[in-house]
Amino acid sequence: MALLPKQIQSEYSIMERMFEADVIPACEELGIGFVPFSPLASGFLSGKVTANDTYSGDDVRRVITRFDRDNLVKNQPLLDLLHAFADEKGATPAQVSLAWMLHKKPFINPHPRLAQARAYRGEPRRRRHRPDR
């Protein structure tokens, strides 16, 4: 008899949907929870990212291609649509992104990081202070 995990974790957001074709249906069939990390696409869907932002040090966004200036410019229409829809609903882009995910399947349970939770509430992003670097 094979042991099945109670839940699996992987990146999932409006921007990263590759698991919708096979992994999420398998989780549903087997009764396994799906815990998406980075439900706001590392802040991309927070509504606060611009093409002029720069990332350094251990900020993972410096190596994620969606944060390259050219890709940000190409993805701006998606962000504009997200902003417009959020404004129409009286919400933030982060709130709309998380609501989208929460309405997908009952076994999908995103856990945004604190920085993403602040974006969800419409608070400004805080930069981490690292005196040792």
C-alpha cells in the first residue's frame, strides 16, 4: 500500500498555472491538499511592481525572468487589466489575485508571506534592513 502525502506545495498564481492540467486534478482525485507558495507571483501581482524596480543581494526576484525589465513591459497589459478590475471591485490587485485562487478549488490553500499579506491589505512594501550586508 502506497502512502500519499496530505498536501503538496508548489508555486501557483494567475501567472504560474502549469499545474492546472495534471497536478491539481490529481490532488483533487486523491484528496491531497495543494498549498501554493508565492500566490502573488513574488509580488508581481501586488500592483506595486514597476519596470524601474531593481533587485539585488538575496532578493529572489533578481533571477526570476518575469521581473526582467523587458518582460515587465510586455506583461504590463495584464497588470493594467488586473488594476482596472480591482478598481472596479473596490479592491487591491493582490486581493483580486488571492480571491481568484481561493475560488478555484476548496483544497487549494494559499499562504502568502508577510510582505504579500501587507500588499493584500493595500499597505506599502517594506524593504528589509540588513545591517550585516
